[in-house]
Amino acid sequence: MYRNGHVGASLVVYAPFGFLVTALVSVEAGAVGALGVASTAMVPDLDVRVPFVKHRGITHTVWFALLVGGVFGTAGLALGIQNGAATALLFGGVGSLFGAVTTVSHLLADALTPVGIRPYAPVRDDEYTLDLFTAADPVANYALLGLGGVAAAVALVAGEALPV
């Protein structure tokens, strides 16, 4: 998939979390989360800029998702520690979840293409693909972007409408 498709996929996967964040915290926090996942949706494709790293290789695995989750979790811990251990743990947990889920959404979008993904490489070489459309298909990319935008908007509106 291209950027639009990956942003849409990240918003689709984020929607249930956005609902919870909005219902439990605020619509502003839910919207910030949506912007965050949209802005980090392309992290696994940094491999195209790194010499000697194969595209859809190690950065398109669950191991990389765990690494990104760890990095975001560590950042969350560092941000929250100034407000106490409980806040640090909360921020760390949310950061871990945010990083891992955003990366997994990227993998799911790439699994829609004929090339697919090998999410457990190098431990297992199983390839997963639904072979629905090519990564360059503009209709598919914009449709996924539209679906993600609608899913995130519905989640935020529904979360805000929930009485607390």
C-alpha cells in the first residue's frame, strides 16, 4: 500500500482505541491519538531509506512491532515519570500499545497486496497475503483512507456521546 492506504489502515485499527480514549479521557485526547497513528503509519517503510535493509523485510514483522512498541513505551515512561510511578506506567503502557498497534496496522495493509508479508521472519517463513489489489492501486488506497477516516470519526463521536 501507499501512504494513503496505510494512514487509512492505521485509523481503522485505532478506531476502537480512539473510542475508549474519547470515552474515558476526552475527544481531544482521542483526536490527538488519531493524528499520532496517522503520522506514524509509515514507520515500517523507513526500510526503503536504509541501505542493505530489504523492503518488507525485518521492519515488516511482529518483532519490529514489538521493538517500536518498546521505543514508544520507553518514551511514555520518560514523559510520565515526572508525575509519579502510576502515571509513568500508564503513559508507558499506552505508548507501547500505540507503537505496536500502528506498526501492525501497516502489516495488515500490506497483507492485502499480492506481495504480502512474512510477519514471523526469520523465525518462520510463512507468507500471508489476501492478494486483493496491488499496493499502487489508487482506488484501494483512497478507499482505505476514507474507511479509516469514517471509522475514526464515528469512534470519536460515539466515545464523546457516551455518558461518563
